[in-house]
Amino acid sequence: MKDHFVQIDVPIDRYNGLTVDLRKLPEEDLKQTEWCDEKFENNLVDSLNRWIQDGRRSVWFIVPSELARFIPVLIRNKFEFHHTELNLCVLTRWIKDDEPNRLPKFAHTTIGIGGIVYHPIKEKVLLIQEKNSPVKMWKFPGGYSEPNENFSATAIREVFEETGILCDYVSMISFRHDHRKVLGCSNIYFVCLLVPQKLDEISMNSIEKCQFEIDDCCWFDLPEARSLLLGFNRFVMEKFLQQYSLLEFSNLNVDRLEKQQHSYTIRTELIHTKYGPHERDEQR
């Protein structure tokens, strides 16, 4: 089902909303500067009146950067910014006055992935120190997930980019959800278990750290790695040691953890909401 806005076909979605993609304007219309003040606004007002009469609920406008002159016209007609991308801006207006605005907010959560890189023959774990961190602390390698990238692929890519070690994904160990508002977003941080490929060929010196991001990168025995890690990283390390029956290296009493799991989870969450992105990882 479609409607139209000047020469653009406007699809009607399953929520009875419309999306006007101005990237579809004919090339000859894009060159007409008089569109902004008169022709564009006249067509906009007429279309809005028709859509309201037809009982439509919402209107989305996709505005490419070369047509940014249309944005003030849309704002003047009660449109609001929804989000921007590299070369476009998206604005919305809810036009169903007898219903509350049900338009979804733009993406509000980032995804971070860390990797426990475990060498099962040497029984060592790979840790890094970030070059640009104000606090020099050891942590798991990792970073943000790219669009359309699975978290397993993110873990493998980030570890390789930061350390030069190519790994295989094994399993998910743990995750954390917090609201530190980096870029105005909440964050979900997953930690995965990875094992280096070609174990027999990897020496403890075969690290190629990223010169731009990584200050130091080393293999550590399990007890030393556990002692160096702080905050959530240490919590995840403990879960890894328990999950893979390496309890002789763990500092947690398993029976106590099972009996008081809820209280321990609350304590961990308090650490990661009370303190900032660096301070919280210093809490022992």
C-alpha cells in the first residue's frame, strides 16, 4: 500500500505510518532552490492534511545532507529530530492526536565485547593495558561491535586487531548492562571465551600489539591474571575459572556463591553503577 508526496512514492507501513524518503526526489527537482520556501512547504502542508484525514498515525522524513535546507521547514511544521547518520537526517511527526505517540526511540544501547583469550596448553590468559586510558590497569582485549556484526565475530576481530592473535570463539562467559551514558547511550558488555588458533605454533612472545591503542599486552598465569584484574573483569575471570573447573585458581567459595548468588549480583551491579568507567574497575 502506498501514498505519495509530490513525485515520491510513500510506503505505508504496518503501523499505518508513512516514510517520505527525499533521496528519491528526481534530480531536476533537487536543483530547484525555490523548493525550500514555497513549493516544498505547500506540498508538505497539503500532504499532512490529507494524511491526517486518512487516519495515518505517523510521518517519517529522510533528508539527505544536500537537502538540509528542508529541515527548518519540517521543524516549522512540528517535526522533531529522530536521528542522524553520516549523510542524512531523519525527522518524525506523530499526527494521530487521539493516540499517544508510539514511535520508537532511536538506538540507545551500545554493544561492547571483551575476550578471555585462554591458552589451554600453557594455562595462561592474555591481558592488555590501553594506551589512552587515564588509569593503567590490566583488562581483557575487546571493543565495540560494528553494525551487523555478531558478538563472536567482534570478539575475534578486536582481539586480533589489538594483539595480533587469531582466535576461535568458544562460548559466552558473562555480560554486564550499565548506564554510563557514553555518547548518551547505555552499554551491554559481553565477555567471551576465545582460544588461539594453531596452539602449538603460538609462543608467549608472538604478540603484535596495536601501536595506536595498546600500551602493553602479556600472557599471565591464571592466579596472576586473577590478581591483576579489577572490578567486573575480576568477577568475569572468577566465573570463567568456575565454569571450566579451574577452581584451584579461583578466590571464590562456590558453595557460598550458590547460596548467596542474588546478593553477590547486587553487589557487582552497585560497583558498576556507582563508579565511572575507570574508577569502578579499580574497586577490589
